[in-house]
Amino acid sequence: MESKIALLRDWLGGLHEEPVSIQNDTDLVESGVVTSLQFVQMVIEIERLHGRKLDPGVITIESMRTLDAIDTAVFQAA
């Protein structure tokens, strides 16, 4: 079974027509992997993968900036 981070990486890649390289430490916002509008969609996808709503305090730019940060703030914190 793929990890939740691998599934999220695949989902993020699907936002683009051309292939994009998304490493665990890629800044998702600065690199343009997600736009400000896609950020909200990404949070919804993270909640879907996580299986529950996120505490609003978890949803910060810093905790959602990279796949490593998301993994630490959401998937490993469970």
C-alpha cells in the first residue's frame, strides 16, 4: 500500500499537464506546485487521505509548505 505522502505527491502531480518533480522538501507554494486556490483543494485532499477533518490550528503555511512538513504535522501526529 502506498504511503499517504506518496498518494498526495501523485495527486499534486495530477494538478499539472506537464510532469513536475516534487521532492519531500520541495516548497509547494514557492515552487508553484500549488497556487493559493489549489492550497484549499490540497487541504481537502489531505483530510480525505487522513480520514478526518484537520484541526484549524494545524492548517498553517509552515505546516503545509512541504511534504515533510505535512507528514509531520498531520500523518505522524495522529
